[in-house]
Amino acid sequence: MTDFFLKNKNRIGYVLYGIILFMTLLYIMFPSETLKDYIQASVQAGSPGVSIGMEKASLSFPLGLKLKGVDCRIREFPEETAFMAEKVIIRPKLWSLLGKNHEYGFYCEAYDGTITGFVHIIKNGRAPSLSLSAEFEDIQIKPDSRLPAAIKDSLKGALAGNVTYNGAGLSDPDENGKASLTLSGGSVDFSIPFLNIDVIDLKEAVIKAELKGQNLSISDVNIKGDEFLGRASGTISLKDPLNKSRLNLKCSIEPTTAFLQGSDNTGRTALVQASTDGGFKLAITGALEKPVFQLD
């Protein structure tokens, strides 16, 4: 074998040079508009309810796609961006390309943070299903974030954690998934003030949830703030569109000493009067787009 390489080193060198030159020219001259059109058509064919736009699409070394300025929208709400990413890099698992089920790793820069993970596309004769695993780090939710109003008007802070999902969408009765997320240094805003309180500042909120079918079971939400401590659990019955999803949540909230010793106002007085043993219980029902708060 060594003799073969020594005798043919010049030819091998020319072949390697040709391969490197070809790959370089391919990456430099690859038609971005053609690639953008192909990606958009593929997303539309696989998910008719979703539209995707992007500023630029190109190849990424080694063997990947780089998308810049990605704007994802739900067709029922085209005026709102559902997800925005500054940059997305997608790389296929080479061995998976040999079969009908393909697996891709991805890296995404969005909302001043990163999302990494993989997605496995499974074609089984019906609509393709997904197996997704994603890790979120330092995702900033702000009033000016390009997110649906229902999210950015209710939550603010830095999001981190992980999510898994298996299924083909809301119409799949066998879909399932898990989430473990932490919201830090932010707040929860109430669209309709409760006991004259319209915002709760948070040091940290830890959320654990599990998806089975169209039911999202929230096993535990642990809330820590300067003025409130609390826990919540319950279910969300998912609907299409998502803003019609039904809430059935139970919360227990305990005001801290800092809140009770603060300057007197109507909100504090009403909360103290509603409290039992230093805290109170709250039921959250109604639709996601218009929740109803009631003392339990």
C-alpha cells in the first residue's frame, strides 16, 4: 500500500487538489436563491400551516446549510413572527442519508441566546413525524422580541433548559414530549390585573411539564421572587390554534415579608384580606388567549 502511494503521489495530489477546488467553488458560487426556494417549498409541503422566510441561505463547511435572518410564522396569524433566528446551521448525520429517515443536528442563534440539538424526521407512510431534542441557553424574552404578543406581553426574562418532542403535530394522538425550563430575572404580567396586581417580578421560575396526546401536564412550577413565593400545577388542553387551548391550573402563592412590609396600597390590602395562613390559592381557567383568575 505504501509503494502504491509513493508511485502515484503526483496523481493523488492532483485528485485531492481538484476535490478541494471543486468544494471551494461550490461553497462560494452556490445559488442562494435556489436553495431558499427549495427550503421554503419543503417546509410548506411538510407543514402547510407554517411559512418561513430568510435573508440568505448558503452551504456551510463541512457539509451543512447556513440560514441567516430566519422568520417563521403561523399562517393563521401572518402578521406575527412566531420565531426569529439570526443564524441557523443544519448538518445532516451522513449515515442517516442512506435511509428514508433522516437525522440532522442544528445550532441556532436567537434572542441573544442559543438553541442546539437534533431532529429526526421519520417517514412511515403517513405524514412525516419528528423526534426533536433541543437545549435552550440564555434566550432573552423582551417587550421588543419578535415573538407572538401572547408570549412577550406575559413573560419577560432569560429562558434556559431542554425540550424533547415526538409526533406529527397537534392532530397526532400519540404525540409526546417533556420540558424542563427555567425563567430567570424576569416577570409575569397579567393582562387583567388580579387583586390590583398586574405584574409579579421573578428571581426564578422552574417549570417541568410532560406532553401526551393533546394534553400538556404541568407537574410543577416553582416560583421565587422578592415579593412572592409560589407553586403551580395542572393541565393545558391543547387546541388548534394554540391560543384557544384550555387552562386548568391550580396555584398557591405566598407573599413574602418584603411585600407585606411595603408601602400600603389597595393591592396589598386586598391580598392580605384574601390570604389564609399567610398565603392564598388561585385557580386559572379559561382559554390561553383570555385566562380567568379565581380565588380557590
